[in-house]
Amino acid sequence: MALVVQKYGGSSVADAEGIKRVAKRIVATRQAGNQVVVVVSAMGDTTDELLDLANQVTPAPPGRELDMLLTSGERISMALLAMAIATLGMEARSFTGSQAGVITDEVHGFARIIDVTPGRISSAIKDGAIPIVAGFQGVSQTTKDITTLGRGGSDTTAVALAAALSADVCEIYTDVDGVFTEDPRLVAGARRIPRISYEEMLEMAACGAKVLIPRCVEYARRYGLPIHVRSSFSDKTGTWVSENAENESEEAGMEQAIISAVAHDRSEAKITVVGVPDRVGTAARIFGIIAEADINIDMIVQNVSAIATGRTDISFTLPGADGQRALEMLRSAQETLGFQELLYDDRIGKVSVIGAGMRSHPGVSAKFFAALAEAGVNIQMITTSEIRISVVVDQSDVDVAVHTTHKSFGLDADEIEAVVYGGTGR
Amino acid sequence: MALVVQKYGGSSVADAEGIKRVAKRIVATRQAGNQVVVVVSAMGDTTDELLDLANQVTPAPPGRELDMLLTSGERISMALLAMAIATLGMEARSFTGSQAGVITDEVHGFARIIDVTPGRISSAIKDGAIPIVAGFQGVSQTTKDITTLGRGGSDTTAVALAAALSADVCEIYTDVDGVFTEDPRLVAGARRIPRISYEEMLEMAACGAKVLIPRCVEYARRYGLPIHVRSSFSDKTGTWVSENAENESEEAGMEQAIISAVAHDRSEAKITVVGVPDRVGTAARIFGIIAEADINIDMIVQNVSAIATGRTDISFTLPGADGQRALEMLRSAQETLGFQELLYDDRIGKVSVIGAGMRSHPGVSAKFFAALAEAGVNIQMITTSEIRISVVVDQSDVDVAVHTTHKSFGLDADEIEAVVYGGTGR
């Protein structure tokens, strides 16, 4: 008997109909001979409505109280889901993050899971009941206050709980049939990826693919827990995320693609620090200032120094939302850093190709850049990892760059595979 | 420095404006040199909205899950209230019933408080923060599941917490200026009662006055905790409920009224079991059947037996909502009980006069009945306690009975005292 942890997002339980549909799926999984533990997010727009209430009361809600407020969202959805399952004749018991043993640090709004002690979940399973656990929330180890895990927190709850319970698989339900070679909303010919490795999934998430957040994939990798990303609106197999996916492909005889996916991100901005003295420690000082402001840097490029001037340029990308703040921090340190000028551009886009196959296949970057050149796309920055190549281009070039690249690596499907279920009953 | 526990009901925190208004009052109480602990109900119609959601999912929600669902209501209001207080520059910390140490039995929907262990509340007070506690909810001692306390549960939370913290007073905020000699919505000349004993308050609650529920008053009496019932819409003194109120009247020189209040109740029905064999144990059998169905009996009257027949009639009142169920139970036991006929009347009303003064003043009942007779009101049943006289009359006579009685005992105010704040900002 397999132990399956299933996670349903807010769009799957947006209303009473959605909740009943999900309840049927859970009961079916159970009747197929599996033990099931469910993690659920708040219904549809609940979180936004609660945030709106908070804003009516104060412009700056304290983190502790905001977490207390927001966690009522999952409390509602999980209780309703448990009721819906009971109506189908099976016992379900809902548990808050705290009751489920999701222990975190005390950082409200962005808490990290320290430990999971799912004693009550195990007892419920033993009693033959289906545990329904609130996603996105936990309890601080030190203060015993309620915390939330931040964006994508319910996925993290599901994976962490699955790891603690030694589950056989963590199923992440969404509104598309899995992970695709590109966002099917942008590239109609995007192809479902049947299997993908943790590493590739991590790179995709870091490059703007919105299916799974990096911390959740990281957690699964650490515990060797397979994730199955699939749609709550269909019964199709989705995408399996696991170790060394390329060696285990079920699609026997299918040639392993060199590139697994193309990803893009329009949310970043680029800062160039012009005329930095080419001395030891300059970069450390620049990025020390940015780190102090808790801003995440993505790509960094430093050009070789022009010998005549002894100065160099350093460019980096960061979330567009943090752009102005970073500029101010750097400007106020201009004297210390000794740079000549700051350039800012938030009309950029990042396009990446990801694939474990590129380890053993040389020439991927050449093919990538050639495709872009042919489409007339100018490359502003380049960075690479072992299994990823990313370029920064003008934002208006992102669409054509994505389509060209997707096609040139043979990822386009022969027929449309992706269905986005946004319209059905939500 | 006094420790004040304040309880605000759903109508006081119905929207963001209400929450801000209540926050100001809490901060003002603190600035006046008191320590404050707040108990708060769910906002306005939240509970009804959640029940509606549950009904959309299932016609018969399990109690455990219904409690999990409903308790999200206070979670929302308490977090928002804590935020509003923070905006006024004071630290507030919200606590669920479980976090506040409200330990109950495991009866979902009607849990009883077994113990209160407010360690975290005391710590918050020591830290200089204002604790905001969710009313209406607790955690089961045995199952560790979340429970709710049933109707009026937030008042009970407030009193229980105040007792556990040895508070100086428990302030119950409502939308009128205290407890009145009758419902000001019915009798415009109703007078605010400045002080009333626990016993009188208990009798009033049992007789249909809706200000405080009996269990809350009972709890306060057991711990000798003074309750101050007052309006959250004004700064006026309300009604103090405490021990031996009649001896402590602050209104020096004011003659102690014999009768403190008139109360009425239109929600009951009357069943008469006609022609019961006048034998030992008959009444026990009848009410045993009713008790088995968990139906609360109010008044019971047994007429003397007609010697010729050896049979008697037993009449009793009960909540109108339970009437049909009680009738069915009795009918199905007609052979065992041996009665001749069942009469049912849900067009009745109960009118009561309450006052500790009647202990030392004979003739109260004579005066009461004379007033009713003068007004042409026919009395169907009578019961008395040491400090209360109740009569059952035809429902159409309730209004005139109440007005006549209120006037005849000299309770009418010289001018209108009561303001119902229903219109202001709710």
C-alpha cells in the first residue's frame, strides 16, 4: 500500500464545487488502495480578501498578526474539504500546520521549516482517517507563534510532510497537465515533460518557470522524494520530478532530448556599475551592500578590465521590484566604491535553455546563440551553469527568442498537448 | 493597577471602522492605568457566512470540522484588532482559544470549559503587550481537537479567563447601555439597572432576557467575579453584576426596588399530558423520555388529581423548536405512560418578574396577578422561585402584560434612558 501526499492549490478548491471535486479524487485515490495525506491551500481569492481587510485597518500590519490572519484561509478550506470527504462516507480530519507538527523558525511571512513531527498525522492514518493538513503555515519553535512560509508555501508543506512520513510520492496538483517545455500559454506547441531531474527542475524554477518553487524542489531532492506534478482537472499522468530522470525514462526507445525545457522571465531588471576601479574586493563591496538590503542577485557579469583605465564594468540582474532600492543603496556609497556611473534597465527579459543532456552534448550554446542570431535577437548578457544557459535580451525580443529556441531544439510537439483548465468550474 | 478583561461582540467589530473604534477604546483603558486583556467574537456575519459555505458542501457537517471551520472567524477578527492596536502605537498579541489555555471537554459545538491555563496571556501582560483572545473556542483536553462553546460562548470565554487571571472586572460590551428593567426595544420606558446580583441576572437570563447567558453568569458567581455590562458605543456606566448587589447600591438614598426587572420569552411551547394515571413514578417516566431526547424543560405544573378518576394532567413548557420531537417521543410511549391525550400550544408567552427584594416583601405575587387581571390577561400557568415569579399567557397578551407589569412595579423611567446603538457605524 503506497502512501501518497497530495497537494491541492487555491484554484482547485476555489468554491464548493471545486472542493467536492477534489474530495472525490482523494476518495478515489484511497479506494485504489493507497494511504492518502492531503495538503490544501486557501480557497481561490481568500488570501487577497484577507490582505484587503488588513489594509483597511492598517497600512503596516505586524508580521505576527498578518500570519495569524492569513492562516485562517487554510483553516476554512481544510475544514470544508474534510466535510466533503465525510459526505462521501470516509473519515477525514483536518489539522493546522501547528497540529501537523510543522515546526519553523520565527520569521513571520517567510518562515523556514526546521522540523516536521507529524505524530497526529500518523495516528490519523492508523485510525483509517484521511488527514487534511493546512498548507503554507507552521508554528515557531521558539515563540510558539503561528508562522507562514511565504510564496509557494503549500508546496513546501506537502514535500516536507511527505519526507517526514517517508511517503512514496508527493503529488502537486495544478491547473495544467504537468511541467511543459515552455509555458503553454506562451508557446502553444509546448510539450509535456514526462520525467525531469531535481536539478533541471531547480534550474527551470530559478529561470522563471512558475510550476514549482526552488525551495520545494530542493527539499524533495535532499530526501530523494519523487514529486508528481499533475492536473486536478484530469486523470492524465503529469510530470515526475526525481533523481537522474534521464536514465529512467519510461518512454522506452524515445531519444533523450538534449534540452528539457526553455524558460523565460520578464520580472528582472539590470544594473550596470560603470567604471569601477579594478581592485581586489570591489565586487565584494558592491554585492555586500546589496546583500545588506536583503535583495537577491541573479546573474552577474564582469567585463575584462581596460588596461589603459584600470577600470571595469560590473552588470547584474535582480528582481525589478527591488531595482530602485538597490540604486539608492549604491548611489549613497558611490564615494567608497569609486564607480563613475550607474545604468538601470528594467526593459529586459531572460531566456534560458535547461537540460541535463548538455553535460554530454557539446555545442548547445553555439546552437542556442545561432538560433537567436537568426531571429535577429541581440544578446546583452550570458551566464551558464552545468545544465543551463541563460541570456538577457531586450524585453520586446523575449517572445521571438523563446519560440525560435523552443523550435530549434526540437521541442515543439506535433500536435497541441497542453490544456490549461482555467475555464472548467473555477 | 486594575486588571480588566474586556469582551467585544460581533456587532462591535463588524467592519474595519468598528475594529478601529474598539482598538481606541482598548488603548484608552490601558492609558487610564489599567492592564487589559481582550476577548473578541467573529466579525458581524462571519459565522453565518461560514455556515453557509459548510451547507454548500454537505447537509450534515461533522462537529469536529464545523468547529475547525467556525473558529477561523475569531482568528480573523482578533488578528485585525491586534493590528489596529499596533497602529495606535501599542503592542497587541492575538491568541487562539488553544493558545490562551482554554481547555474544554470534547463535545464539539457545545464544549464546556474544564480548565483555563493562561500562561501565555500572563507572559504577554508581563511583556507590556495587550493580549487579544479568540472568544467562543477552546481545545479538547483528551483529543487536542479544536472545540467551540456554543451560543454566547465568547462571554463565557471572557468570564472564565477573567477568573483564571484573577481580574478585577470582566467588561461585556454590547450595543445597549447595560441591563434594563425590560428590553428597551419593547418597553421604551425601560430603566437601566445600575447593579444586580448574580442570582437575579441568572433568573433574568433563564426568563428570556438576552443580555447574558446563564452559564456565563454562573461562572462569574462561582468565582465572585464582577461583570460590567456596557455599551461599546458610549462611555456611560452600564450594569454591574455582582454578589449581593442590593446591599451595595451606589445610588445612595435611592429606595431599593422590590422588583429589579421584568422579562419575557415568546420562544417556548406548552405540552399538556391529559389523563395521566396518578401513580408514583409517572412524572419521572414522562420527563425521563424527554430527557433522553436532550430536550430542556422549563416550567412544570401538575394539577391535583381528580379523585373520581384517579387521573391528573401534567403541563410543561419547552423550547418551541423541540416541540414536535417531544410530542412524537411521548406519543410513541402512550401505552407505557397510560395517558389519554396530548395537547400542544406554541402560541404562548412567558412573563416574569425578578427581584431579590421579593424575599423580604410579601405580596409581590398578588400585585403581579392583580396587574395582569386589570389588563385583562388570562394566566395559564404559574411557577415561582425565591426571587422570581413567572406566568404563561397567550402570546398575543405578552406585550400588554409586560407593559402593565413594568409600570405597576414602578419601573418606568421618567424619561427615555435606553439608547440602542444599532444604527451607528455597524
